[in-house]
Amino acid sequence: MGHEIQLSGGEITILKAIGLSGAAMAGKFLLDRKEEVEAGEFIDTLGGLVAMGYLLATKVNIRTLEDIERTSFRVNPSYAHDLKGALDPNRRREAAKQRRRRRS
């Protein structure tokens, strides 16, 4: 059984932009995909995902938009399955229903 991960809207947006395939995304392209979010909030959210270990980054300190441009990001494969469930709560409910059906 995986961990129960709770994500904010900003975290979900960033993870969807990067994708859960495990492929790396250059920060320059991530900035192009960011929606109408303030720079400070975007940097804090991205830094939080890296600090929690959900994202892996090629640069340790991410404090400015220039730092993000020079960094490559990818989803940590150890959390990919749990993050998929957190991004789609309906999937989690369906899995719980299937488990209940099997036990009956």
C-alpha cells in the first residue's frame, strides 16, 4: 500500500507540467508552461516539491527564476506511483472499490 500524498493546486500544476514518466524537463521549458502564478509562489512550490523528495533537480538551491532556467527536473521514480494517485483522486476511489469487491 502506498503513502497517502496530499498536494496543493500549485504542486499538482507543476507535476502535471513535468509529467510522471520520469523523463527530465529543462527548467526553461517548465517556465514556459507555468500558468499565471507569481514568480515567488512558483519558486516556493517547486522548491517544496524538491525538498520533499517528490522531484529530483540537477541544482540544489533554487531561489530565482534564473536558477530554474538552468536546472533540469524530473519526478522521483520512488514516488511516481503514489503521485499518480494523488493527481487523480478518482483513481484512488476506484482502486478502493475494486479491493472491496475482491474481498466480498
